[in-house]
Amino acid sequence: MANGSEDDARDRPRFPVVPLAAAPTAEISDPGRILGEEIAAARGYRAQAKAANTLRAYTSDWNQFEGWCDERGVDPLPARPEAVATYLAALAMADKADTTVGRHLAAIGWKHRQDGHVAPVQRDVRMVIADTLAGIRREARARPSARKAAITASELAAMIAVADGQGTRTIRDRAIMALGLAAALRRSELVALEWRDVELVEEGLKLTLRHSKTDQEGEGQVIAVPAGKTLRPVERLKAWLAVRGGGAGPLFYQIDPQGRLTDKPMSDRSIARLIQKYAGLVGLDPGSVGGHSLRAGFLTEASRAGATIAKMQEVSRHKKVEVLLGYVRSAELFDEHAGEGFL
């Protein structure tokens, strides 16, 4: 009986263990087929563990690491901890932000786990990866912040004004700039918007963000955007929708050199380039602004207008109030200055 049980165990299919809430009670007519479907479902759920934007970033980061290893004759998989630490140092030497360096490390670990290997950090008994990363972060804290400057409402109004005419590109660009500031959107959130995410209402519009930096599980967040009197984000978005037309797909499409709409979404880098282009046209330093400047502009203007932290947080969706307080302090830097009465 003991030998028979061992033979039976060897004959059973081997598969990843997936915890079940309750054992199935119904009679199974085709165990092999049902097991195959369940394994496929488990793989599908595992694939959804990371947000789509995160997976794209991890894939890109892994490809860069693989290329670096290939150029230097180093094995990328499984990678030695010393090789990973050296790669992180190379990224820092290329002036990559410490957060970017950390994401590359996470991507390397993710790829190892996906392919059934132990992540390098878990094999790093000498802690060369941890020490290297700590040194990179310490040096980054010692450097001046490279945060992009906020674009104020008046500056954005001037930028929108120079995006003159009724061409497809200028209509789109005006809508992107006005909506980006009005909803305090990150550039990744702007390009991820779809046509179905816009609901026009009497007061303005409701914008649904299905994924964002602070909503990795995709629960969805709804932002109210007033019609406005100066930047007029709703009016500008309506003008773009009249050009774009209805139907599923990205809210903001790429436009080819001939001014024709494509069926491809814009990239987040194209948002930054767009903002820098119009900033330069109104005399701002293009190098000092970028995709984050619209979001920072909303928070700075809201603080100056006396908005409460809670109301600012409704739009910005910051999880940590400390981050918002940084914008408030910046906006109020000269208010009731200690030297105002005698300088």
C-alpha cells in the first residue's frame, strides 16, 4: 500500500499551489481539463498583480539591464549581486534619479521571480546591493532638488494663447494644458485617459482615473473639474472632442506630421515636450518645466487662493499630507514675512 501511494503521487500532475477558499463539492467529470483551466486562471491573476504601467516600466527596465549585461559579458539571469550593484552604480553615474534606480532594482527582482529564480537581493549575503543603493540615495539627498517649476494659471493662460488657430494639434494641445492643470494630473495620467473616462455635467465635468500612482489596484478615482472662467478646461476639452469624435480609445491621440489623427495614444514624454514647447514661446525656461509643472501649478495656485488641505487632496489624490504641505509652504513663503516690517 505504501509503494502504491508513492507511485500514485508521482503520477499526479505537478502545478503551482494556489490556495482555495473552499474545496469544490460538485462532481468533476474531466479533472484534467478543469485543472488546466484553473492553472490558467491562476497565471492570469498573477499577471494582474501589478498595474499595467508598472509592468511596462519593469519590462523596459529589465531590457536595459539585459542589454547592459550583454555588452559587458555578464549573465543577467540569474544575476550575481555584485553585477546588480555595479549596474545600479552605472545608472547613478548616468544621473538617473534614485527613485529610478530603485525601480530598476525592483524590475530585476521581478524578472527573476517570474522565471523561477531567487531575486539577487535575497542572495546578497554581503549586502553589496543594499549598501550601494544606500550610498546612491545618500548622495541624491545631498544634491539640489531637480523638481520642475510650477506653471501658474496666468503663465498657462499665456501658453494656451500662443497655441493659436483651429488646427487639430493646437486644439488638442490647448485641451491637454487646461485639463492637466485643472485636474492636477500627472503626465502618465493624462496619456492613460480614455474617451469613456469623461462625463460632462452641468457644473463642468467628472474625470475618472482608473489607474494612478496612488491607486495601483485600479479602484478608480473621480475628479471634479469646474467649467472655469480663465483657462476654461471644459470648453477646451469639448472643442477637442468635436475633432476627436466619440468611440472607445485614448482621449488624446497622437497626431502625425501632416496634422492627421492616428489611432495611437500619446506618450508621457510627448506631454513634457508639449509643455516645454509652449513655455519657451512665452519666455519661460523650457528646461525648468515639464509634465509635473501643471500638477504643481494647480497645487500652488490652490494654496494661494486659500483652499484647504482637504479640498486640495480631493483633486491631487496625495496619500501623504506632508507632500501637500510642501506646496503650501512654497506658496506662502513671503506671506507675513518676519522681515516685512523693517526691510
